[in-house]
Amino acid sequence: MNSRKINLSVFIFIVSATALLFNSCGKNPEEIKKQKSIKYFNTGIILADSGNYNKAIKYFSYTIKLNPKDSLAYYNRAVAEHNIGQYKKAIEDYTEAIELNEEDAEAYNNRALAKVKLEDYRGAIADFTQAIKINPKVADYYFNRAQVLKKLDYVDGACLDWSKAGELGMDKAYELIKENCNNK
């Protein structure tokens, strides 16, 4: 019985190796590297979606090692780091994602949120402003900036941003306007 298990294991190994050999025939090393990178990235997404952020970070790191120009891998690794409270690392990865894709408004917004966690409010305002500049139709960007402006006692600016967030469909912004802006 034991030898049968070994023979079955050897058989599975031979079949797997043969399949790998046939799959890689005709493909150049760059194509194989690209496919591995995609596989690692997709695994990272699945792990992150299931809340397994530490493992997701490892898979996004594998992706980055194979493809250091993959802005989405940096972005998603930053999101995973952010979700486990590694804000400094998240900021580094959001920054790298932004350097690779300057039009990534969501990376600016998320980097700003990480800066808020580290109490870098002025840096956060600058990033929210950049996100708004790239995509002025996202209510969250205005709302998030308003929250920081309020924290810094720039109530007039906060009220303007809450108003814009409300115009863009965020009803919660109107509640904050009632509480903070109509008392003048």
C-alpha cells in the first residue's frame, strides 16, 4: 500500500512537470514572467478580498518583484497595508503607485486617509485636493477633505466641501452642514 502511494505521487509529479513543460514551450521567459506576475496579483486580490491582508501583501510583493512598474500591485499592497494599520508603508506604496500613474485619484485619496491616521493633516489636504483636481465628481474626496479642514478649524472651507459633496449625492454632508455651518 505504501509503495502505491509513492507511485501515485511520482505519477502526479511527472504529469505536473510534463504539463508545465508543454505550457512553457514556445513561450519566451518574459511571457512566463508576465503570466506568473498576473497569477500572483490575482491571488493577492483574492486574499485581500477575504481579509487575509498579510498574505495578500506577500503576493503583491511577488508581483512587484516580477514587474516593478505595476502600479496596481503597489496600490493594492498599500490598501492591504492600510487595512492592517501599516500607514507609513501604505503611504510609501501609494506614493509609488502615484509615481507610476499620476492620474490615480483614488491613490491620492487613500494616501491622504493614511496621512490623516498619522496626523499629517496638511499633507492629507494636499492629497485630497489633488484627487479632486483629477476627478472632481467624487463626493468622498470633498467630504474627506472637509473632515480634515474642520479638524483644523477651517470651518468655511469645510462647509464649502460638504456642500459640494452634498451636490454630488452624499446626503450625510447636509447633516454636517446643519451642525457646523448654519450657526453664523
